[in-house]
Amino acid sequence: MWSAARWCLDLLRTCPDIRLRFPAALSEGPEGAFVGWLEAEGANRFGLGKNALAAIRAMWSEDLAVRARQAFLYHSEVRALLPHGLLPIGRRELFHWFVQHGRRNADLRLEEIWWLFWTAAERPEAELVKAYEFTPEWQKLYPDGLTVFGRRAFAAWFRAHYRVADLWADPVRWPVDIPPARQLRSAYRTREQWQRLHPKALDDFESAKALIDWLQSSEAMQTEEVRAWCAGLDKDAVAAEMTTPGVNVIGHFSYPSGLRVSVEALVKGLREVGVQTALRDLRTDKKDDPVHAQFRDFEDFETTIIHTQPEPFFNEAYSRSDLNEYLPRTYRIAYWYWEFDSIPDSWLDAAAKVDEVWTATEFVAKGLRDRLSIPVRTIFPGVALGAYQQRERKYFGLKDGSFTFLFTFHMMSVMERKNPLGLINAFKAAFSPQEDVTLVLKTSFGDRHPAQLKELRAAAEGHNIVVIDQVYSPDEVLSLMDACDAYVSLHRSEGLGLTMAEAMLMGKPVIATNYSGNVDFMGEDDSLLVSYKLVKLGRPIPPYDEKLEWAEPSTEHAAQLMRRLYEDRAWAKEVGARGKARAAIDLSLKMAGQKAAARLAEIRATFQTESKS
């Protein structure tokens, strides 16, 4: 792939005639004119054989610039100095940073950096739009700066501030794809006159149409450009979209974790029942999947769900989402998880900044209600299996034919709480090394917890236990689960228990501690619940206090259940089938979406009542 990328870059760099003929060679992508030419006329000109053409086509199946762009977006201190870094006026300085620092920090190849800068050079208009989308300071100055109503004011400021006179700074050329209803919403929320004359424009269909009509009148004092734009709208369709309920969601859309799966499920459920969503990804770690740039909506609606924990990122949710905080602020809902029946004092500061808290299970809700004066509601996010490829066990280095138990966990989620060592002890008690049975422990970020990873590997040594320490894609994680026979979690406490829910949806028999969040969707009839006793932690285990209590699951009971699954495969399938039947109903995205939408409707009704009064 990289040799093909270098060849294409060198071709464009050294052949002015080709560069002139295909000014958008890279940015048009695999269906563009340049690739079509390469596969026909270009192949003859340069003697490209089938293998070379296949390599070029394969290269274009990937976005070679995406990791370099993510590195730029991740380093907020660089963007603070060079928000215009991918524009002609800032490219030299930013390229210098990439070569000196960014390349090493993000483990980038030079081809990735060159690809980013070449595509940016081909379409500076698009890069200006992207820069606005991820520069809160610009958004604050011109909150509707990409809309037909505010783009000329933003463009005038940009030209003056950066001393630009080039055509790419003309807003008529900007490739803005914000739907008309969102543009009208954005402009409406920044214009007191519109709100005063059309107070119900975002709530009532006829009032929304009246606003669109008024904007075309001389009374509204809009430019001819704006009046023509409004006249060209499908007024009924736009008014319907303007008044359809919606919610802003800030969350970990690119961080491989249970929080990501949770927020994705919440959004899917809301969309399934007709609630519009405006999404922003909260930058978490430099190992985030390189999709941050895909989440570029603004705070378009009156309610915002902030789906991140109180610590460490809650106070930085807007800055890490590269989003200007709308003022007056929206009605804010925090969506939190916790693993104990009481919360830390430090959470009270974050709670003071929101209007209510949602959480996934009653176990978590109880601990929050005991300490918070604001409403706490149990809104399960729903669980659905994402699309995944079925893979043979050898893909994961596992043995075919062996009855295989799986447990997956994240090293960043506190290993003592996840309790894989307890699971290893139960597995050792249940099986001898000579039996054809395997336990797979899938974790990630072991490099950040080397002592614990070493302890885990040492405990597994000499038995049929496989420890996988890799960051898998969501597709690969589900594929691994699909390849195994049963799922086991001897957790000491869980806020939800997402992987258990996913295993149930797959029809796998699930063994789990009979304690905490997972018991909201697991019962004696459809799961194998392990007995436990409550114990105090006894020592601080950050971020947990030594006085907290959690479960100590019975390794003896767990070993008995594992043994029975291994010996009675028909019963194992029966347990899995019962779990799948329950999960398909109780965990459905639609049911979760309906409950969340109902609460959002109550909040919206309160807004409407207050505006009338």
C-alpha cells in the first residue's frame, strides 16, 4: 500500500501536466477522474500491470490522511496556535510541526502526512469549513458562521484577521452540508428579533413555516442571497424537521470502550424512534480510533446529554469535543456509570453543572439518588450487536475443537474490580491442564499496567489459558466472542455489564456474579449466576476508597457451573437460547429509545410551558 501511495505522490509531484489535468486527484477518492485515468490511459503510459493496478486500487480503499488528521485534532495546543494549519496560510508551520513532533508522537508514516497536506491543498475551501467545525473560538465569534445567514460575516472577519484575499475564502465556494432546518435553528438561536416575533418557530409546524415566509419579506431585512435561499426551500419538509424533537450528545464515539458502545446504543435507540441527534466526539486518548473528524454537529437543540464520567473529562467535555459552549446553556443531562452503591464526594461538583443525571441500571441509580438533589433517572441505553465478520479461531491464535470460555475486559477499568485472577482460580479448580477446554482472557492497554499484566500471565501459566493483550476493533471483539462457547464474568462490581449482555444476544451461555448492574437483565432462568459475599475493599484501589464494598464471588460455585457447561453441551445451548430470548426483548434499542424519548419530551414540554408563562 505504501509503495503505491509513494508512487502516486511522486507522479503528481513530478508531472505538472497530470497535476494540472487532475487538480483534485487525491481528494476525489477512488471514484475520481484521476483513478479512472490511472486504470486506463495512465496504465498504458507508465506500463502498469495487473498487480500494480490492484495495489493502487487497494490503497484507495483506505483514507491515508485520516490518522494524520486525527493527530492534528488531538493536539489541541497545536490547533490553538494554528487553527488554520491545513490552509495555505498555515501549512508551512504545521508541516514543520508534523515532521519534528507529530510524526513521532502519532507513529505516522511520511506518506500519511504528505497525503493529508496534498488533499488539503487541493480543497482549501473544505479545509476552511473543517477548521471552523473544530475551532471553538471561531464558533463563539460567529455561532452560525457556516449557515447562509452568518457565513458572510464570518468570511469577512476571517479575511481581515488572516489577511486573505483568495477565492477559497469566498463562502459561496464552501462545501457546507448542514441541512436547511439545522441552519435555520442555528440562526434562530442567535437572533433575538426572530425569537421575539416567532416564539414558537422551533415547536410548532405552522409557526416554523411562518418564519420561513417572513425571512423572504422586506421586514426581515435579509440579503437577496438569503431570500432566494429561503424561497428555494421545501417549506413543509424543512418546517417539519425544524420542529422534530432532537438532542445534542457529547460522548466517547472514538474511544474503544464500554462507554463508546453505550453512547452509540443510546443514539441508535433515539434515532430509531424519530429523535434527531447532534453528535460530538470527546477526545480521550491518542489511541482513539481516527474518527473524531466525523462528529462535527453543533449544539443545535435545547437539551444536551454529556455521556462521560465525572472524572477525569467532564469539566473538559466541550473543549475536548472542540465545541463552543452555547449560551444561555442548554438543559444538561449527565449520563454516568458507577460500580458501587455510593459515589465519591468529588462527583458533587460535576453534578452541580447539570440539571439531571441518567444512568443505565437501578444499581447505579440508587447510589446517585442517595447523594444528589437533582433528578436521577434509570434510562437503559439498549444493547445491540454491531455488524461483525465471523472468523475462525486460528485468527485469534486459538485451538479448534476445544470448549472455550471467554472474558473480555479493559485494563483501564481497574483489574481488581474485573477480577480475572478470580476467574483463573475458578478455571483451575474446574479443569486440569490435560482436558480439552480453554479460557481466553482478552484485555487491552496492558502496556500501561505492566505489573498487573505480568501477574495475569504468571497466574495463567501452565494451564489452558490464553491472555490476549491487544486493542481490537469492535468487529474483532464481537468476532472473538462469536468464536467462543461460553462467557464468564466473575466481576466484583459492574455498572452495567455490557459484554455479558452482548454474549446473551449471541446466544452464548453466560456465567456471572449475581451482583450489581448485570442483574437488571440477568436472572436465574436465563443465566448462571454465581453466589457471592459482600466485602470491604480494605485498601484504596484508585479511584475507589478503601471503605467501599463489593462482591467476592465464589470461585467454587463458578467452577461448578463452568464444569457443568463443559460436560453438558445440550444444557449449555439451552441456557444460551433462554438468555438470547430475554435479551432480545429487554435489551432492545427501540425500547430504550422510547424511554429516553419520553423523558426528552417531558423536558421539551416544560420548556414550552415556561416560554408561554
